[in-house]
Amino acid sequence: MALDVRRGFHHDLDLVRDDLVRLAGMVTEALARGTEALLAGDLKVAEELINGDDVLDTLAVDIEERCYSLLALQQPVAVDLRALVAAARMCSEIERSGDLVVNMMKATRRLYGTSIDPKLRGLLARLGDEVGRLFRLAMDAYADRNEGLAAALDDMDDAVDTLHAEYIAAIFESHDRKAIPLQAAVQLALVGRYYERIGDHAVNIGERVRYICTGWLPEHAGVARQAAAGEATRTPLTSGQRLRDVDGSAEANGDTPPPPS
């Protein structure tokens, strides 16, 4: 009976993973279509992507609620616990990336009729390609639990940051030449920011993959420095009785261990 329960639990975990990958695939597809719609001034596709965000939101809510239900009903430990906690956090990263694509499509409507010079168009296309590639690699790392690939995403994001800086400089240059009005320049700058933020979300997904594999998060470095400085880093847990970890000690909860008897 217990074995059947565990098998069912791991089946549910696999479904969460598969649906997260599917959700991310929907976002990367929307990103590619959105870039094309932006460059072509295609308001029909822009409207489709805006309306289609409800489908992404529905799947994201379903995944997140399943994560919480599994946490409550199965009380997982070790890597299974980290996988569920990370999945809930990653779901938010992916859903937010979909929202940023929607923001891009709203900017596309505001930019309708604006002539975008070839240099800016080229940089926008490169940003879309690079961010889409980064997002796909982040999800590949998650699906394969590839810690090495996940760790490399932060360095890969440097290419997106460099492109973004070049793109912003090109907007200023184009505006200085009176090639685009100020309002259009602002909208284009916001679009660049949306691409850059999607890249950041991909890096965050990579950090969650590392957490699943090793239990490490970037924030742990700051915690270690605080602890080395003698600062408190844990809040003791109380719930009517002293909480202890599995080996009977109270140290894991930040308590002072009892004196030996």
C-alpha cells in the first residue's frame, strides 16, 4: 500500500514537471510570435497573444495548486521536497514571463504606424532570438536536472544584457536623428526592458534547478556571511511543543540544544 502511494506521488511529480515544461513552451512560442508581430506591426497576432494569456494563467494556477496539495498531503523530504518548492517558484517565473510578452503586445499596439529603422529592427530580432534560446535552455536544464547547464545560464545572460545596452543606445541615436518620436522611443525602450526581464527569469529558473540538485541558492552566500558575523539567521519554530529535526536535535530549527542528561 505504501509503495503504491509513493508511486502515485512520483507520478504526480512527473506530471508537474511535464506541465511546467509545457507552460514554458507556450511562453517561448508566444515570445517568438510576439517578436514577429512587433516587427510586422501585426495587431491581429498581438490581440491573439494578449487574449491567450488566460490559458497560461489557468495552467500556472493549476500547477501551483497541485504543488501545494502535494506538499500538504505527501509531506515530501529531501530532493522531492526541493523539487516541489522549486516548481511552485518556477511556475511564477514562467507565468510572469508570459505577462511580459503580453506587455510587449500592448506596446505593439501603441507603436502601430511607427516606422522602426533597420538597426533597431535587427537588434529587436536578435533580442528575441537570444532570450528565447536562454529560456529554452533553462527549461532543458530543469527537465534533465542538469546542474552544469543551469549554472551556466547566468553567464549566458550577459549576451542579453549586452544586446539590451546596445539596443537602448540605438534608440537614443534614432531619437536624436528625429527618426522616431519621443513617445515611440519610450515604448521601444520598455519593450527592450521586457526582453531583458524574461532573460532574468530564465536565470532564476536555472537557480531553482541548482536548488533541486544541490539544495544551494545564491542567497545562501549572504546567509553564510551573516552567520560568520555572528548574526542570527534562523527564527526558532514553535507550535505548542518544541520542534526537532529527525535525529532528535533542536539545532535545525534555530533552538539551543538541551543540555546532556
